[in-house]
Amino acid sequence: MAKDSSFDVVSQVDMQEVDNAYQQCVREIAQRYDLKGSGASVELAKGEGVFTVSAPADFVARQVIDVLGSKLIKRGIDLSAVRWDAPQAASGGTVRVVGRIVQGIDQPTAKRINKDVKDTKAKVKVTIEADKLRVSSPSKDALQQVIAFLREQDYGQPLQFTNYR
């Protein structure tokens, strides 16, 4: 029997690039005329992958998030990799917005991807392994079709295809 080919579907973010984008954002906030001295700030808890934006108003917080988003895009990070919470009132009449970086594929999303791939009727086998999926098949053409199909779908987070063999 022929050896199966396979690839992994993962959702990973390069935290070094996120840190670089964060540093650039902090510099731009300190220099930009409309944000300088406004009391707006952004912090990154690198270990947890959490952004915290503090600003005097919701409008200013959205401007800071836009600046951060532009820096992330320039660094090659998909904006769907950051999930922003609703703005919360903080002390002193300020607003705080928390954004979490998505690492790995959660179980409901993995099950949805698995179901969608099975619905394509491609001759592949999908295995859910912790926070990634392994897709295998004897046919490399079937694997290419699955990759093309998954690139067209939107699961609310960026997907990468690794370990293609």
C-alpha cells in the first residue's frame, strides 16, 4: 500500500513580529499629533498574547487600535488573529479595550473545519490533534484541493498549512 501524504492545518502567530509591531505602535502614538499627550497607551503581555489599549475616549481607543492594526499588517500578521473585546469603562473616566491573540485552533472550529472538509467529498482523512488538524490522503491532488478549499473559507482566524509531505 502506498504511503499517505499529509499536511497540518494550524493557526499560529509569530510573537516576535507581534512584539515588533507593538514597539512601532508605541513610537507612533508618542509622535502622532492627534495622539501625543492624549493619555492613550497600549500594552502587550507577550507571554499571554494580550493587548490592552487605554484611552480617554472610545474614539481615541479605536484610533490606537487602527494604528496597531496597520503595524501588524505591515509585519505580515493577519488582523483576524486578534480578537478585540468590547470597550470597558476604566478608572478616571478612561476606556480600556482588551485584544487577545489567537494561537491554535479551538475544538468547535476544528470540528467545523473537519465537517466542511468531509462535505467536499474529497478522499482525505482528517484527524484533530490538540490545537491542529492533520489531513492525510494517498493522493497529493486531493490534498491540494483541500488546501485550496480551506483558503477560500473564513473561520475567524488565519490558517496556515505546514508539514506538507
